[in-house]
Amino acid sequence: MSEHQVTSPLPGIFYRSPAPGQPQFVEAGAAVDADQTIGLVEIMKQFTEIKAGVRGVLTSFTVEDNATLAPGDPVAIIEAS
């Protein structure tokens, strides 16, 4: 198995859930598919999904919910299977 780092495609604010008060897309420790959304990045009211990119287990998030991101900033770590 190898470690995969998920990065932000854009600058903006990172959200772990689709809307306030709703469940998070995925919790640390959960299995994910490559095309699974793990969070959103919002810039100027435009929301872009951040996908896992590989199949495996999301071991940790490297940023907090509502954190400010720059392009290429690490968001999560996935142990690829």
C-alpha cells in the first residue's frame, strides 16, 4: 500500500460537509473510492468538489473544517489499496 496526498485544486475555504448542519462527506478511518467527494473548496460562492483520487482508507485530514487553502495545499491523506 502507498500513501496518497489529496491536495486543493483552488484557493478558498475548505468544507468537510455539503452544508452547515449536514453530515460530513467522509470521516477519517473510512474507506473511499477514487471518485468519492471528501470535501468542498469555496471561492466567491463557487463550490468545487475535492475527490479522493485513489481507492483506499482516508487516514487523516491535514486541515480543519473552514480552513483557508491555497492551490496545492494538502487536504487529506489516503492509504491507497
